[in-house]
Amino acid sequence: MKSSFDLIVLGAGSGGLAAAKKAASYGASVAIVEGDLVGGTCVIRGCVPKKLLVCGSSLSESFLSAPSYGFDFDNLKIKSEFLLANVRREVQRLNELHENFLNKARVKLFKGWGEFKNSNCVVIKNRKNGETINELYGEKILIAVGGRPKRPNIEGAFLGWTSDDMFLLKSFPKKITIVGAGYIACEFACILQGLGVEVTQLVRGDRILKGFDFELASSLTEAMKNKAINLNFGENVSSIKGTPGSLIISTNKDREFHSNGLLFATGREPFLEGLKLEKSGVEIFKNKIKVDSESKTNISNIFAIGDVTNRINLTPVAIDEGRKFADRNYGESDHNVNYDLVPYAVFSQPEIASVGITEDKAIQSIGGDNIKVYRSIFRPLSKSLPKTGSKCILKLIVDKNNNKVLGCHMIGDNASEIIQMASISLMLGAKKSDFDNTMALHPTIAEEFVTMI
Ligand SMILES: Cc1cc2nc3c(=O)[nH]c(=O)nc-3n(C[C@H](O)[C@H](O)[C@H](O)COP(=O)(O)OP(=O)(O)OC[C@H]3O[C@@H](n4cnc5c(N)ncnc54)[C@H](O)[C@@H]3O)c2cc1C
């Protein structure tokens, strides 16, 4: 079957879905091609199932605190097979919901893997048998194929899991080794520890969460150690031996770890395999698709958004890039994405969240003499009866020259929810005096942001 469309979108993930629906809302005829489940990384194997696991895992801390509030639990147990099956059911429901949304938006969904035949034509293939299912012609083509996890090139790497595999497990192992220092590694370390798994984390460098505020990262390091996560720095895997379920992990420090599973959280890369980009003429630069500020590639009718362009790899950014692409090409608005104040979080336990510039970056860019750092470090009320758990840290980075708040950072309960709201004030250019003039809401954690002296 051959068909022609105003727009073909490759990949029904966060960015592709947003772009396709918005373009169709302006009256464009739109096809979307998806080789896996509709929803992409975020819905199927990223943000959403991860957050559901975080919700489950973080209950363990509440249960630990509960006796100080008078609760008495006997024989408390977690069945990870039940949790994982329940999460998968929810993911399946969301997948169907997104297919319905496409239908309602009059976007035509083609299931199968897309590859370029030329700069206006995409062939859809069944990758299992190589059979061509469809051939589509598009006036414009949007590449929104996302990224996928990287596996290191070491002996026995095939025995390890990636984050994709974690959501497909029947149950979690008794003991796991996690390799990596980024947000996905730290989130999984906390999730699994909370669900009763013995966690060892191997970090190649000397800190976790490079690029995040150093004080928050070191506070999380302490909190993770206090939870009995075995965090090791300057240590990397050199080989994995054994059989699935019983692994012997050797490191550069000539140590061996015995685990029932290993998770490689060692970074992600654009998912370019199988696209046959060379037939479209689109250039790849440093393993990603290079685009201009309007998400246009070097070929005038081909665009790319989301993780495949490796700009800021977060769902809201991919969605905004998709919507702005549709507005510019099929609607009337020509606004570009604003990458300046993108809030971000680590759904560790405790949570970290930030918006704006970190203290390190502020010192690098305008100099330490030009900034003032306000901080508040305290034990939240919710931890005062149990007398356990880490302290909250709230930080404001202020430009001394104009009193403007450049960065707002936090570790503690509900950090992501609080920072989402704080990001509105930074967008509006709030000054420290605006924070000071805001009435506190007591007793809360967030009130510390408006009472710092
Ligand atoms: C474990 C994990 C946790 C995360 N947590 C968060 C979080 O808390 N918050 C946040 O903002 N972000 C988070 N992210 C990042 C977020 O998921 C991504 O930034 C986002 O999904 C990128 O959207 P995208 O549209 O670029 O690509 P994707 O959502 O990855 O979608 C790309 C789609 O294209 C399909 N595809 C690929 N090649 C082809 C082809 N040739 N033909 C047809 N289809 C194809 C894929 O199957 C996929 O469905 C997380 C990621 C991971 C892995």
C-alpha cells in the first residue's frame, strides 16, 4: 500500500506524538510510524513506570517511620512480582490510551519500523522477517525516534540488564549491582533498596550526579549510604562471568562482587540504527542528528526532535520541541523552544530537583564574587518523631548585581513538586526580594524558600 501525507512522523514517543497531534489539529494529513508500543520511552520504559516503582518503593520509608506514629505492622512483606505485573498493566492501559488519542486526532498510525528510501519516502518494515509492510510519501518528515541505553564493550556485557529490561523482569533479584552515577542509576538504586533488594553501586568517577548541585549530590550520597546501599567510587566493571541469576562481577580494583543481576545505567545514545539515514541525505554529527533552532536538519523538508538530537533529553522538552515544530510549520506561531530554565529532578529517595544555574556554573560564568548563595538545612517535621531520614537542603543562587534569583535547588520530600512551582517565578525573572516579600505557608518545607536570610 502506498500513501501520501503532509507529514510523516517516525516514532510515537513523547515528541512524535505531540508533534503529530498538533500538526493534525491544524488540518495537516499526518502519519505516525512506530516499531514498538505507542508511548515511547517515557510511557513504556521510562518516566511513568519508573515513577510507579518509586511510589511503591518509597512506601518502605513510611512503613519504617510508622511505628513512631503508633502503627504496628507485623510480618510486612513486598512481592515485587505483584508490583511489576501491576505496573505493566498500567503501561498497557496507557499504550491503548495513546493509540485512542491518535485516532481521535485523526493521525494515521502505522505499526512497524520505518526506514528512509529517499528524502520524501519512508518504507515500513517488519524487522523480524524483513518484509515491507507499507511505503509512505511525505512532504515533510519528522524524525522522533528517541534514544536507547548503551551497554559497555566488556566481557560478559550481554549478561547485564539495561533500564529497558528492568520493567520486563518477572520479579526483582535478591542482590543487584548497578553500574553508573547518573540519575537513572541513582533512581534504580533507591527504588530497589526500598523494595528489599541488596544494592551495590559502582561509580567510575568520584561522585554521583555530575552536573547537578554538588551539595545536593553529596547529601544524596550520604542518604544512600545510610540506607545501606553499597556505593563504591573509582570502581568500574571489567568483566562479568557466570549465568543469568548468578553473576561474578570483576572490577578494575581486582575485586569480585557476586550478584543475582546487574544493571548497566551507563548512558543512552540516539536510536539511529535501521533508519537508513544515508538514503535521506540527513547528516549525523557526533552520533546524533544535528538540527538548527527550528529543529530542521541539513535537508530542508526533514526535521528532528527529542532525544535523537541529544539536546536536553527530557520528556517535556521533546513535547515542546514537537509542538513548536507543528506550530511553526502548520500553524501561525513561530516561537522557539526556551532551553534556559528547564526544571529537572532525580526521583531518588530523597528527591532532588533544580531549576536554573547551579552554584558551580554561576561561579564559572559570572564569578564567585558576583553571587550570593542562600541555603537552609533542616530536618523536616515529618522526620521529627521517627528521628530518621536525611535533612532537607534548599538553596538559592542569587546574582548580587541585580538581586535576581539564578537558581533554585532542593533535596527533600516533594522536591520535584516544589521546584516545578518555583520555576514559574524564575521564568518571570523573580528577585530575591520577591521571594522575601512572598508570605510563607506554614508549616511546610517550601516556606524555607521565602524565609531565607
Ligand atoms: C529509565 C528512564 C527514566 C526516565 N525518566 C524521566 C523523567 O523522570 N522525566 C523526564 O522528563 N524524562 C525522563 N526520561 C527521558 C525521557 O523518557 C525521554 O527524554 C523522552 O522519552 C524522549 O522522547 P522522544 O520523543 O525523543 O523519544 P522516545 O520517547 O524514546 O520515543 C521514540 C519512539 O520511536 C520509536 N522508534 C525508534 N526507531 C524507530 C523506527 N525506525 N521506526 C519506527 N519507530 C521507531 C521507538 O520505539 C520509540 O517508541 C527517562 C528515560 C529513561 C530511560
